Amino acid sequence: MSITAKAESLSATITDAVSALAAETDSAKQDVTFRAWLMTMSRFYTYSFGNQLLIASQCSTATRVAGYGKWLEMKRQVRKGEKAIYILAPIISKGKELTTEDGETRRLRGFRAATVFDIAQTDGEELPKPPTHDATEGGDDLLPRVETAIRHAGIALVYKVIPCGAQGLSKGGTIEIDERQGIAAKCGTLVHEFAHELLHREDRSQGKQQRELEAEAVAYAVLTHYNLHPGSRFYLASYGITGEMLTASMQTIAKTARQIIEKIEAKGEGKEAEGGSALPLAA
Ligand SMILES: [Zn+2]
């Protein structure tokens, strides 16, 4: 196959993969496990960065925290003698003087101490499990190749235990991966974080939802190319991402997926084209 034919066939594979993912993501919302999980997650409050730090400093292993009453609602009881985790709850009141055209505004009056408990401090009914977005099989050959491609792009790679459920983190020049994942899942997480490094390291103007859309769709397209099948649809659906949104971002996803595949295929021989793709873009 000529280079152009190869590039065209790669572009077609990537576009097909993203189209399939768009359809899968829309249907993921009907999945019973996903709906049950989403329902539970909607009951957990998303804490501010400051409070996340407060929680981590008092309970470094905390994964899901909620107030005493909230745990009761979820049919779990805080065990006797468990030490509460202190956070700061904003005291908010409606301020007439701050009312804008689009309705009422709220005014921060201060903070009060509030207490929460981690799920590990409670007993009771099991919470629904998140549907996995991991590929479960394969990846033995791919893993070292992705690792090499990342290192050749000048990004440090650190395997460690990441608390609080994150599978990987893109820190700008460093990627951290939770070492407790299986091989196929590691491949997916690595490519996801690699995409964050390439796309969002300098430009963070996009919101979290769009950044996760791009990173996970790139991971899906790259893994599909290597015959691994990650369940990215659940991850995407959990961010409220739709098939339409994926299709709208096709160009960025396809370009980045191809860039990563080229880096993997370059086998660390310094062939990778820095700052762009050597292959023509799909029409
Ligand atoms: Zn991400």
C-alpha cells in the first residue's frame, strides 16, 4: 500500500471508530447499570477544590464523602466512633442588591464548618458500581509501545497508587497512571492522558466536558485501531456528552488520534513529526 493509501485508510478507520462511539454513547444512557450509577452519583455533592484539599488532608484515602443525613438517605449508617471530616460550607443568601437581568443572584455571606464522612466509615447497602470504561483484554504488545511514544514526546511517566478513583492524571510534562489497573486499561488511560498532554497542556480554554470528550474519544479511536475495545461510552455519558457533540469534534479527535498512532508506529526512532502530522487530513 502506498503512503497516501495507508494514510487514507487510517483516517477512514478513525472516523468510523468515532462515529461508532457517537452511537454507543447515545445508547449508553439507556443502560440500566449506568442509570443506577448516575442516580447515585447525582446525590453526591461536588466539593470545591479547597474542600477537596481539606478532605484529603484529614482522610487521604477518602473516595466518596457525604454528610451524615445524606448517607442515611442512601441507606448507609456512619459507624459509631468514626471521626468526622471537617469542610467549609458556604453560607449563601439571596441579595436583592445584586439582582441582574437574568434573575436573582446569590451572595456569599461566609463559611461555616460542616462535617462529612467517607464511604469507608459507613456500613449499609452497596452503592451501584460505575459501569467500567476499561478495555479488559489485550494490550500486551501495545503497552510498551505507548509508553515509549509518551517518553519520546518528552513526557515523564510515573506509575503509582492514585487515591480517590482517578485512573490517570495529565500534569503538563508528566503523566501519572494508577498502577493497579490491568494492562488493557493502562493502555486506554495512557492514551487518554497523552491526548490531554497534546491538546490541553497549553490551551485550557475549553471546559472540562470538552477536554474529557476529546481525550476519551482519542483513546477510543487509538485503541480501536489496535483492536482493543474500551467502554468509553459510559465515561463520556457520565459527562453528559452526546453523539452529536462527538461528531462535532471529529476533526480534532481524528487529527490527534492519528498523531498518536504515528508516534506509536515511529517505534522511538525519532521519526515522529513534531508539531503536526505528516499525513494529509481526512476530508
Ligand atoms: Zn481526562
